[in-house]
Amino acid sequence: MPNFRRIFVQNSSVFITTAINNRTRSLLTDHIKDLRAAFKTAKSQCQFDIHAIAIMPEHFHMIIEPDCIDEYPKIMALIKMHFTKRLPEALKIELSKEVSPSKKMKRESGVWQRRYFEHTIRSLSELNHLTDYIHYNPVKHGLVERPREWPHSSFMRFVEKGFYDLNWCEFSQLNEYD
């Protein structure tokens, strides 16, 4: 069994990606109110700020800034747990049928993949790059043509604060040069 080591650097930001178990479903956007409530509940139990976030139908990316850096695994566990608890019982039963026997023995629900990807951000340029990556992700996955069109991201908050132009990554004018 792998022995994962996590790096905990106090006062740093952490880029996190996590996905649902069945990536053909649009569970996160179909139940966005439940996911938002799960984040709110997690924030009431652990102190952290969300620097940037984009929620896709079956996964999400975010950069968090926890008050206590060694709590980000707990933050992820809380978000996953509270979201799962909020789902309708009939859906949880349906999802549990998609789980392998080995996952059932480990009491996994069938909602989330077991692990998540995390990366400690080491510089301002890396923070900016990953923030751009997060906000461009809905375009990359073909969900929208422009970041401003995706309702489940922090992009518009960044526009309002002056970090992005509303037309950031607007490439439609390039088609005129074909």
C-alpha cells in the first residue's frame, strides 16, 4: 500500500483537485447547492479561504489558504463527507451499486474517488498560473466558450476585483484570421 507524504508549509496556498467516483455523471453541478452547503459547513469547522475555484460536473479544482496548513486533509474530508450526507438517499443507494466490492469493504460511498491531488504552491508566479488554469478549466473541457460563462467558478469575483478583464481568453476574434 502506498505511503503518501504530504508537505505542510505554514502560510502557503494549496492547489487541490478531486473527482467523483463515476466521472460520467454530472453529480457536482446537478447538486451544486449541496456542494456549496458542504463547503460552508467545512468552513465553519476549519478556518480556510478559497483563493480560486472551478466546479466541473464531475471534479473540481481549488486553491485554498488554510489558517492551519496541516488541516487541509481534514478540510477535504469534511467537504466530501458533508456533500455525500446531503445527497438524496435514493441517489446514494444508486451510487453505492457502482462501487467495487473492495471499496465497499472500506466503507466507501461511491460518491468520491478515494484520493485527491494536492500541490503546495511555492511562488506568486505558480499561484497566478494555477489560478489561470482553474478559471480556464470549463473552457478546456468544452463546457463553455469563455470563462465568464461558467457559473460555478470564482472567475467573476476576480473580474470584479480587477485581476482579469471580462474578456480574458476571448479567442473568437482569432477565427477571423483563418
